[in-house]
Amino acid sequence: MANMSLNKNPMPTQDPKVRAKNFLEVATGYSEQAALDEAARCLNCKNMPCVSGCPVNIHIPDFIEKVREGDFEEAYKIISKSSSLPAVCGRVCPQENQCEAKCVRGIKGEPVGIGRLERFVADWHNEHSSAVETAPEKNGHKVAVVGSGPAGLTCAGDLAKSGYEVTVFEALHTAGGVLVYGIPEFRLPKKIVAKEIETLKKLGVKIETNIIIGKTLTVDELFDMGFEAVFIGSGAGLPRFMGIDGENLKGVYSANEFLTRSNLMKAYEENSATPILRAEKVAVVGGEMLRWMLQERRFALAQKRFILYTVAPLKNFLQDRKRLSMLWRRALNSNFFAIL
Amino acid sequence: MYKIVSKKELNSTVTMMDIYAPFVAKKAEAGQFIILRVNEDGERMPLTIAGFDREAGTVRIIFQVVGATTTLLNQKNEGEYIEDFAGPLGNPTKTDNLKKVAIVGGGVGCAIALPVAQKLHKLGCEVHSIIGFRNEDLVILEDEFKAASDKLIVMTDDGSKGRRGLVTEPLKELIESGEEYDEVIAIGPLVMMKFVVLTTKPYGVKTTVSMNPVMIDGTGMCGGCRLTVGGKVKFACVDGPDFDGFLVDFDEAIARSNMYKPFEERKREENCNLLNMKVK
């Protein structure tokens, strides 16, 4: 008999007062008990609507069934057949718009916490599994992947599993792309990213950092080096500025610069070699999700007051309830100003 | 990891290193830059390329010990390694169709003006170099400039070497005396480049400046190195580092370059204290 509770097992989190002063992960993850209980909410639908909502078609009911049986390692194997980055996706995928949006349990009550279960399974594997990843038999074909962000890593993982010899070229000194320079530590700890990349390396993927394709090497040279195909996952590109007065003043950051200083270069740490301005009063211009992440980050750095300038209506933010609720809770305890 | 193949102190505050980085050496051109990190957790620091040897696979950097990162770099010795060395980034200095140029270098900026002078000289262009320093002790690369220039003028602030005064004085005299330059290329402190531009502008001599703002990724991703050029936002890393000096908003660039001054000063102090402790 399925667990007919209308609500997901809540995600345990750090106490807001504590987490406002640190950069550790906010959500601390399901316990085994919570995972078993949540897995029991899955109805194991025959037509599997959740799978159709997943961009990589993870066999969701199958892995959840294994969780329910307590066979977490087998659950991991099922996920990893379709996804190269389960610990990352379990944390940062917008499941509420994808798999969970299609969940039958969501018609009346909350959907099954698929993302939370995915995360649990990946974390369990990383912590407990002694299974050694082995590189599959090589098929003798070489592929170059440009950029080690989520696209490049996923491509590299899928190809490596099929026997291709994959080399990933990264312009920065660390692999991970937006996972390391953009998404903050408290949403996605960098050791999780590093662990996923280690797993890819065990599959035989080579990672070359400090190589800027187009500058250090060209695509033509990659072909000359024996690569038969090149996948370009170079990222979102240049930030766009608005061309308004004062945007080049000292203390005005693009989102990318602020995030890169804070995340990739760890400027939030007291002894960081890379500086970041710490202001008491902060205005955020723009209204995408990114700005909310900035905001959260600023919170820990500034602690005083925010002003959010945005041209997007507030309801756009409300779609992301998972992150917003936490933010509001803390915001209401401080001097939070939103100018819309 | 990238090996320091050779290290030489050019004066009390300026050091030259050749780094083994064959991929970078193969592509490097005068005017481009690299980004390095001395050690893990170090900051990313851009440095304009001061030379390269494609066969040996080495890239030359010349830096002034001014902040925490350059202090750390200077502590490394020949045979040791630095963590990261990526490039070449940015665009090479344009040298096409130049028949006669004036190269104006200031301080450690001379280190990166030299490969430009050498390249132009090799291409058969008439090169007049004006290099300026605070005093005799800080003069670098004089012989190299002499070899790459048809005319060389050395300036010092106090007159202890060459002529006394600023680099803009002989530049103005040369232009006034009828030297017709296709281009003036100025590489040095922001203030110097600003005044070179103010000197050449009345005569309408095209002036190129090499900008070296605060930078992180160096690939166009963060926008930290942005400048206003001709009223538009430009990124030094991907649009430059060379720009038309007449169009650069120098006052803004100077203000932005001071953004982390208090931080830098504090860091340097900490580093010096650490050094002091080691000595004890």
C-alpha cells in the first residue's frame, strides 16, 4: 500500500539563523527513513508520466522502487544509466517544472519528491558504495568536448559509457563550468561537483584545464590531433550591460563577475586571495533566478539590506517556490526592500 | 603545473620569468596576455606576454612586485612550478601596414612594449621608442630596445638616466619636428597613457593603448574588465587589450583600477609579515 500522505517528506535544512552566517549547503538531504517513506508515495504508474518530464528520461519509477526496497545502490545504477551527474541534478534540476510537474500525486497534494530522492540515492552511493567505476571497452574513436559545464560533462559521460575516448577542454583552471563558477556553494557544494567529475575520469574521460579552444587550440587543430568529432558546450557567453549611466562605477558588478569571484575564487572566505566588495546596502537590478541566488549570497556577505530592482513581475519569482519560501522567511526578518 | 624555466631580476622590483607552456608559446603574439595562478587558491592574474620562444615552448613574463600575488610569484625560483598558466588571450597588437611608429613605454609597461617594437622592427617598420622610468635603478630592457629601435629616447623622472622629464615631452617634440607616425603605441601606467593620448590628439596621430584592467576569467564571461570606449562598453579581455586611445574613458578606467586598493594593501602587509616571520 502506497504512502497516501498528500505532502512530500520535508527537506531538512539548516536553521535559517545559522545558515544566514555560513556558506554551507542549506538543504541537508533526506535520511534513509525519510527516503523510504517518500519512495512509498510513488504509485509506480504504468505509463510513467514523470519519465516524459525528464530531459534525460531517467527510469524514475524503477529507481524509486529500488529505494523503497532499500536497495540504494541498485537505484543509483538505474539513475546513472541515464544521467552522468545525479548528485548535481538531484540538487539543481528544476524538478518542479519537469518530472515532478507530471507526477500523478501532484494532482491532489504534492508530487513525489523525485529530486530529493535522486539526491539521496546519489549521496548514498558517494558515501557508501565501494563499487569501482571501470572504464568500458574503448571503441577507438576520439571525441573532443569543449567546455566542462553540465552540457560538456553530460556529453562526455554518455560518450565514455559507449566506449568513446573523450577529452574535455576547459578554459578555466577548474572543471565544472557554471556548476563551479555560478552556482553557490550553499546550493551545490563544490566537492559534489568534484566527485562527479572524478567518476567521469574513472570512466576514462580526460580533462584538460587552462585550454581555451579558439585561442590555445582551434577546432581545426583538434581534428588534426585525431579527434573525429567536437562537441561545443561553451556556455552562455558574454554578460549584457544595459548602457545606463553609472554602470561602470566602482562597486557595480555583473552577476557573472560577482558569482565568479564568490564561487570559483572563493572570495567569501575570510582569507581568499581574490577580493570582493562587502557592502552593507545592496541593490540588485534584474529579476531572473540568478538574481535571487545573488541575493541569497549577498545576504550572507552583507546581512543588512537589499533593494531589488526588477522589470519582471513578482509572480515570475513565485514559480520557484522551493527557493523563494526560504528566502522570504529570512527576508521578512530583515530590512528587505523589493522595488518592482 | 607549469615550470619556471628561468628567472632573472631586472631591477629591485621587476622580475622576468620564462614559463614552459608549449601550447601558449605556439600561438602567442605580441600584445596578447596570459592568466596565471601561482598556487592553488591563488587569484587569477592577467599578465601581458613579454616574449615567447616557440621552439623552446616558453613564454616570457615580466612583472613588478606590487601586490600579494606578484610577491608570491616572485618567491618562486627557477625549476619550481606555478599552478596555472592559460592563454594566449586577447587580440594581438595590429602591425599591418605600419611604416613608421612611435612606441611609448612606461615603467614595467616597457616589458610588453618591447615585443611590439621587436615585431615591428622585424617587419621593416621604422621604430622610434621613448621609454620612461622613475630613476636609473628602475630602467629595464634598454639594450633590447636599442636593438629594436631606429631611435631610442630614455627618460627618467629625476634625470638620473637619459633625459629628465616625462615621455610626453620628447613625443611632442618629435611630432612637432615633422616626424610623421602612422601610429603611436603607448603601453604603461593608465595616467601615462592618458597623457600620451592628450599629447597626440591635437595632431591627430592615431594612438593605440594597451589596457590592463582588473580581470577574472579573461574569456569574456564575467565583464569585470569592462571599459567605456567610444561611449560603448568593451571588454579588455576579448575586445582588447589594445584600443584606440582617443576613444578610451581613462578617468573611468583609473577609478575602476583602484577598486580593490585597500584589499591589495592589506594583503601585501599580511604577506610581508609572513615573510618577516620566516626570516626569524
